[in-house]
Amino acid sequence: MLTSPSSVPRLVIAAPSSGSGKTTVATGLMAALTARGFTVSPHKVGPDYIDPGYHSLATGRTGRNLDAYLCGPDLVGPLFAHGARGCDIAVVEGVMGMFDGAAGEGELASTAHVAKLLRAPVVLVVDASSQSRSVAALVHGFASWDPEVRVGGVILNKVASDRHEELLREALESAGVPVLGVLRRVAQVDTPSRHLGLVPVAERRASAVEAVAAMAAQVTHGCDLDALVALARSAGVLSGAAWDAAEALASSPPPPLPVPTLGAAAPRPPLSALNGPRPQSPPEGGPPDGLKGKVRVAVAGGAAFTFSYAEHAELLSAAGAEVVVFDPLRDEGLPEGARGLVIGGGFPEVYAAELSGNEALRKEVVALAESGAPVAAECAGLLYLCRELDGQPMCGVLDATARMSERLTLGYRDAVAVSDSVLAVAGTRMRGHEFHRTVVEPGSGTAPAWGVLAPRRVEGFVVRGVHASYLHTHWASEPGVARRFVERCRTS
């Protein structure tokens, strides 16, 4: 008999600060439990897209995000239960320090906040290097700061020797928090980083497999897996039903479809003028035989476009789309019969030359956009639709250029749709997240996509059926976005 998703045993892996070893412990624990025969549900607190890729590699299941800012606190439990269907245990990796949440919003979206919403015990991962008895004060502080957060154990990381371990354990006896694992100070597991964090799994799959195996070996050797499983089984039962894409759509009817526009009194130059002669338009008509009633939506994937929330594809499918993933680095054309295009986040700046060299695909993207078909582009997708990226020709759908910058733009954003688009009518409020080291000039078009409330500005582009923006949004917070997009695919 399968465990109900609302009562799946679960642990939240937290830390006093970033860099303490959360990803190593969480990913290693997922892989170690999977090797023991558990079906493990992997989750990540916050908007991070990269860690879930390693979680998926460790468990063989889709890594899912739990973000109380983007989706709202009420959806955290249902989205968790949705991802945990059919699982024996769940491991949730936290974000930053345990009590660090959305700036200026108190505990909102912090690891502690999500742990409370999930009624889950917390395992605190502590970087024990350069300390001994002081570790007790640190652990005591985190365990007692918020009485609603239950710190059920600690895993000590970067322990230097047997003597160091002995001193740490002796100090922690007075803190009343059991030591559930000790990881020795060893050479770093091979998880290379660059300008936005770890290198995604899709770009280094063979070495990523080795890295996950090394994490699993560390955790298996250094942690009490039986005690961790027992702690996970002490989690409380969640109230409410698991999230379901079809039910979410049914309870969120879409607003009227927009009339495509470039904005009041704005000129309407042909998009192909930005990128040479107009290429052949995509074929007219419905989906291929055998897919009656469905409309085909192409979703960019591969090494250059790795950032996507799993619920987006699920919502598109529930809305009547056949979702087909393609790789802009390898595929010279869009999937046959595609009536819409979704291009999420990723690292096009790393692959600018290869993306530019795939001229055949770039022309098809322009043709689809010029036909009025819906195109939703976030961050990396925005860069790909520009005229050029770091001097390399891109699609030219947008009259803008993109380049790398020394400045990191990072943070949650509260936004309102400025223009009617294939995703939302003007006035729709949504929350988003920015995470990039690039600049697009100009930052918005005649018809901007969003008005960001803090820092106050407009950004992004709405051109015909194109909605392109730096903001990553989570469609589970506004399911009508997916239905609106698919309906536009049918009518364009």
C-alpha cells in the first residue's frame, strides 16, 4: 500500500549559511537512500534551478522547487505532496542560511518557513572547521531561535580528525541536539561552479554522475541513515490535497485573449527585417495525425536552456498541449507542427557561438514569432530572441542587444503586467525572480512586459505573440497563464 503523499516521511536539510555543505549532504542522502531501495522525492527550497538537476540524478525523479514567495505559502504543502506521490521518503534541500528569506519579508520563503509549512524536522549541516566547543552555541542558537522549527539533528561537515570529532561531540552533548553524521574534511567533490553557481547536470552528465556517487559515499560512510529515516518518519501529516495541474486549471479560468499589439501608435516593422530575408513560415493547420485535440508546443532544452519548473510542462499538458522538448544547440528546426514556443532560462552566453551558428533554427524561430504564434521567453530565452549576444547574431525577434556584465542581478520581484500578452492581461499581478549577469539594451520595448514594483521600473517586451522578460515566474501561482498560452496556440 502506497504512503499517502500528505504523510510521506520527510527531512529538511538546512545550514547556518551558504557554503556549509547542504547540497553535498542533501544530494548524497538522496542517492544513499535510493541505493537502499527507497523511492526518494527530491525538493529544493527557493527558485534555484541547478541543484534540482543533481537531485534528479541522485533519485531518478524530477527535482521540484518549493518557493513560498513565488507560489505563496498555501501552495507549498500541495506542491510538495504532488511531487511526493508514490514515494517512500522525501528530502528537501534548504536555501542560504536557515532563517534567510525574501529581503524585507521576515521569514517568508526561508528554509525555516518551508519546514514549518511542511511540518518537517530539520537536520542542520554545520561547517565545523576552525571551531570546537563553539559549535554548541551555534547549534543551540539555531535550535532555539524559533520554537516552531524542530531541529532534530546535526551533521558536522569538514571535521579534521578523530580528536576534532571527539571535541565536537562532547560540546554538543549540552546542546540537546543529536549528532546524526560526521563528514571528514576531504577534497571537494567535483562540482565545478561559474558565474551563476554550479555547472548544470546537462552540461557535464558523466562527471556529474561521478560527483553524485562521491556524495552518496560520503553520506553513507559518515551518517546514521537509520536515524535519519526514523527522524523523517516523525514528520507531521499535511492537511489538504496534493496539487493537480488539471484541477488547478479548472479552478482558474483564463481571462479573455489579448489583441496582439506593439503598443499605442507604435510602428509595426516586420520582424524579419531585423534578421535578413523572411524565412519559410511554419506549416498551417492543426497538430499531426493521431494528436487530434492537442496543440503542439515546443519547449527549448539541452545544455543551453536548463532552467524550467516541472509544473509548467504539466500545466501546458493539462491545458491541451503536446509538449515537445528540442535542443537549440543540436536541432536545426523546431518540432514539426509546433504552434507555440517556450524558451526558459539557462546559459546561452556560454553557448553563444553554437546558438548563433544554428542559423536554420534561428530563422524558424523568427518565422514562428512573425506569424503571431505565442512565444514565451524568460531570461535566457530573452537573450536568445535579441539581435545579438556578446556580438554573436541571435534570432533578432527583438530590437535589442544583450551582453555579459560584471554585475549580478539577483532577487525576488513583485510585478504587474503592463501590456496585454499571450501570458496575461494588463494589470495581472505576479511574483518573479531575477538571476543573471547580463544586460539587455534597451531593457524594455514600446510595450513592456512587466512593471516591477521594487526597484520601480518597466522591463521586457511584448511584440505580437512574443512575451520576453528577465523575470522567472512560477505558473502554479497563476495557472490561467498556461491555458491562455495554449488557447492562443490554437487561434494564432
